[in-house]
Amino acid sequence: QVHLMESGGGLVQPGGSLRLSCQYSGDISSLYHMGWYRQAPGRERERVATAQVAGSPTYTDAVKGRFTFSRDRAANTMYLQMNRLKPEDTAVYYCYAEIMYMEEGDSEYEEYWGQGTQVTVRT
């Protein structure tokens, strides 16, 4: 099991910046995939930035060049640096982690989610 604790959301003006943090704990040795999703009112949850533990992050087109996903392995924390924020970035942001383990010779996966943090971009 993996526990995720987010922080860093808030209200910001268009063009501003925020950094989200997500500290993770638990079965860290089994981590396989991690990153950030968001859900705006009335819309489905969408991927923002994700990466395999040993790989480079990929981003949804809407945030490329503005958002950066990073990890501090020593602190067991992942970050989402959000620059040049736009009103359409307003959403609840969730960090996400997936573990992989073997069971009877097959790969099994489990997903875990943070509690969500509100990001609001408006004047």
C-alpha cells in the first residue's frame, strides 16, 4: 500500500505560479508509475503529467512548456511546478502512484490517489 499526502494548492492570478507537493510513503520499493491528474467541475479526471519511476515525465498538451513534474527521491516527494497559469487550469489536482507486484507469476498493479488539492486561477 502507498499513502499520498498533497499540499500546495490555492488561489492565484492568471500568469502566476504554484507548486504542488505530494509526499508518499509505504510500499515505495514497488512503485512503478506516478504523477498528477486533475479534475475540473463537470469534467472527467484528466492526466496532467506522469512518469514511470525510472523514466522521464510526459505531459498533456495543454500544460507542455508550463508545468514541470519532478521527484525528490531522498524526501519521497513528487512535485508539480505550475507556471503561467491560466483560468482553464482551475481544477482539483490529484497525485497518483501505481505499484507493481508479482502474484502467481503474473504482474499485478494497484493505484493510489492523494486526497486532492484545489487550484483556482482567476483575477
